[in-house]
Amino acid sequence: MAKLSITDFIMRTSNGQTHAPEGSNITIAEWSAEGTLNGETPMLMAPLHLHYEDDEAWFILEGTLGFQIGDEKIEANQNEAVIVPRGTPHTFWNPKQETARYLIIMNKQTQELIDAIHKTSDRSPEMMKNLFKQYRAELL
């Protein structure tokens, strides 16, 4: 492993930025979720899924995110955090009209799954199920 400087451990948030220092198993990213027009069904930011080995957490910087965690649905607002333990089915969305900004904290394996999803052009249900399985997760 290359020698790291102290600046390798610091992240200034910026939409779309991901921070994962070399040697770390944790990734933190700032993302945004566009708002939902009145009367429209919110767009899921991720399909209902679970991770067999990884926990996931969100901290809302601005706006609101809705979550389904198991059978429960909740909303989290600015300055609130949500943690989903491994093995728990979950998904999330923006239920409000305003854009939401949030930090997502995940293990390296979950970040690698997200990267693999973004790299593939085959979004067929079978391909997605196989991809999730490869990263110890399940698409429900």
C-alpha cells in the first residue's frame, strides 16, 4: 500500500463525490435525489434489495428521503440519519418536490456493486439479479 498523506483522509462534500481512502473498507459519498412532482409516484433511488454482509447508512443534508426498511416506511429529514443493518430489505426515494442532498455511508463491497451497475449496459432482470448476487446482495 502506498504511503497516504493526511489529505487522503479528508473529504469536502460535493454532489457526486465519493471518498474511500486506500485501505479503508468504508466509502462515503454525497448524492442528490431529484424531487417528485405533485401527484407522481416517487422514483426509487435503488430497487428493493438487501446486503448479506454490509450495513448502509444515510445522513440527510437537505430535504427529505423516504425509506422502506423491511415492511416499515419512514421519512427522514435534514440532519437525521438512517442506518439499515445487513440482511434487511430496503429501498429509498425522495417523496418531496425539492431536491434532497444526502451522504451515504457504505462498505466497499456495496460501492463496488454500485460501480458495476453503472458500468453495465445490460439492465435485464436476470443480469441485475446475478450482479447483486456477485456482491453478496439480493435484488428482491
